[in-house]
Amino acid sequence: MDFELPEDLASYLSELDDFIEREIRPLERENDNIRFFDHRREDARTDWDRGGLPNAGWERLLREARRRADAAGHYRYPFPKEYGGADGTNLGMAVIREHLASKGLGLHCDLQNEHAIVGNNVGLMLMILYGTEQQKAEWIDDLAEGRRGFAFGITEPAHGSDATHMETTAVRNGDSWVINGEKTFNTGMHAAQYDLVFARTSGEAGDGRGITAFLTPTDSPGFKVEEFLWTFNMPTDHAHVSLTNVRVPDSAIFGGEGRGLQIVQHFFNENRIRQAASSLGAAQFCINESVEYAKERAPFGKPLATNQGIQFPLVELQTQCDMLRTFIQRTAWMMDKYGAFSQSQQVSMCNYWANRLCCEAADRAMQVHGGLGYSRHKPFEHIYRHHRRYRITEGAEEIQMRRVAGYMFGFMKQSAPKGVSG
């Protein structure tokens, strides 16, 4: 077995580093843009006069960073070549996202809103895989260029992890559908022109089939943003949406009638392994910063680094990082080789453990840095607040552990090629 990173991927990390120093760092320092990353970051990013939405200046800066990354040929790395990408792999994305997150907060990668100079455009990936020919013609260029996108409306006020029990319904009426229901934590709704609304169109509560996804214009009569939910990690773009007799044409169906949950699962598998890599990178950043600080800080006449009370917790965290890195990269490689659904159990393992590890590393970094670590003059509180949400969203860690148990105890089956260990 060869555990070396492919040479072209290792070289690409250096190319990204050069681009960051040449294009992104200077932009980060222009016109006091650093306010979005220093101790003022939460206040600077948040438009408090518009209900806590992202500040317009903040979002303009992110767009400019993406534009420069796209012009340099980096933003579309994971996209298919026919759409200007490099056919980037799951392994490549895992390595890149860890690498970027391990650099800490900055315009190159800000995981509060999934921004990075190498895009993670899951919407485009889903459109390529599940869109009709008409939808592809209408959407792909706009998604690739970032001109428009869609939010993801699956979670409901009374139903989160139990998605098959959703109460939102869509009923056929002639050549159209009428949708009624509510969605919550609709991320990105402040700017989305469409919401990918999941609704039950057949079957009973608990059935996996019978849920359909609809590309729903957000300006449709009866579509209303009730409020934006303030969270642990501001600014907010998480909307509570109501749909009252919202009418969409049959052509709005995305991914096939009654097959919406397949889209959700594909989204989760692709995104969870990449998000696990980001959490790993952020955890490594916290450890690295703590080690350096412990070498420099010398209370009572000797560096903190000489104390085993400082050393041992960081040793445990580093050990977990090294083991998890191998597991994440192996899982991503297997996904590339055998398909996204071949590693569902391993993806869940990687994801829930990486998210938990990141929170532990951020908490330990605060402790090592003392009062300064607790302040906003260090990035650890921001890292903790952001990554804490991933222990709930996109599958709570308990749900992912239950999923792993299902495979372990034979309640679920994961297809894998003959001779490949599950």
C-alpha cells in the first residue's frame, strides 16, 4: 500500500499557497478588510439593522475572492472539465479542504459560510447528476459562475433528523403541483432565488420513497420567509419558511418524482467527507497554535511547554488528528474508486469524530491560551462556535452513530466490491 499523496496533488497545494500569498492575503488587508477576521469579525460581518443578515460588504468581499480564484483556475477544481473544472476527486477535495482550514481564519477559507478559494459547489454537482436536460441547460452555467443558486429546504420545525416524517406535502393539480408546509434552517435564503423544497407526494410517514424535491422560486405567491433564526454563530442566513398553496409546474421536479431522499443522501455523503476534512484542518490549526504559544509563554519563569499538564492533552489531540487524517483520506480514495455510496459507514465515522475533535481542540486551545484564548482576539471561540453546529447539522452525531451501528449489527447493508473490507 502506498500512502504518499499523488505528486500532482502535493504540487497543487504549493500552487494554492502561492496564489493565496499573491492574491488573497493582499485583498484581505485592503481597506480594513481585516475587520472581518480579527476581533471585530462577528460585528463586521453582521447587518444588525436587517435582522442579523450577512453584511453586504462582507459578501462582496467573498465574491471578489471567489472571482479571483476562478480567474486563476482554482475555484472550479472539483467541477467536471466540461464546466471549466479539473475533475477534482474526493481525495483531492479532502486534502485541499484540510490544508486550507489548517491555515486558520482568512479570506482563503472561511467555514462559517462554506467559503473557500476551491469551491464546494454541491448544488452544481447535484444538478449535473439529477437535473433534467432542461434544468441543466437553464442552471449549470449560472451555478458554475455563481450567478444564482438554490437553498435546501428539508428540515422542518417539528422534523429534523426524522426527514421521512416531514409534514410538507405537494399535491398534483393538473400539470402543476401545490405545496403546503413549513421549512426551517433554510440556509442561504436571504440571497437564494430558488429553494429546493422537499415534500411528500405519496406514501406514508416514515417511508423512504414518496418524497419529491421541487425547485421552487422564492418569489412564488404563498412562499414567505417568516424569520431568520439567530444562532450561536452569527451572522444568520437560516430562514424559517412557510409555503401556503405554492404552485409549481411539473418541470420543477428535481431528481424524479418520489426519489428526493436519494438526492439528500448523495449530498450528505459528498459533503460530509469534505466537511470532516475541514474540521480536521481546523483542529490541527488549534493544536499548532497551542504548541507555539506554550513554547513562548513562560509563567513562573519557565515555558508552559515544559509542563506535562500542557503536553499530554495536546499529544492526545495530535494522535487523534494523525489517525483521522489517514482514515479520511482512505475513505475519500475509496469513494473515488468504488462510488460515493460504497463508504457510507466510513463517511459517518469520519464526520462525527472530526466535528467532535475540532470542538475539543478549540476548547483546549482556549485553555492553553488562558484569558487571551477566551477573548475574540484569538480565533478559537469562532472555530468552536462554527464547528459546534456540525455536530447537529447534516446529520447529528447521534444519527451518524446510529447509522454506523446499523451497518455493524446488520440492520443496514453497504454495498462494496468483493474483497474490499467494509
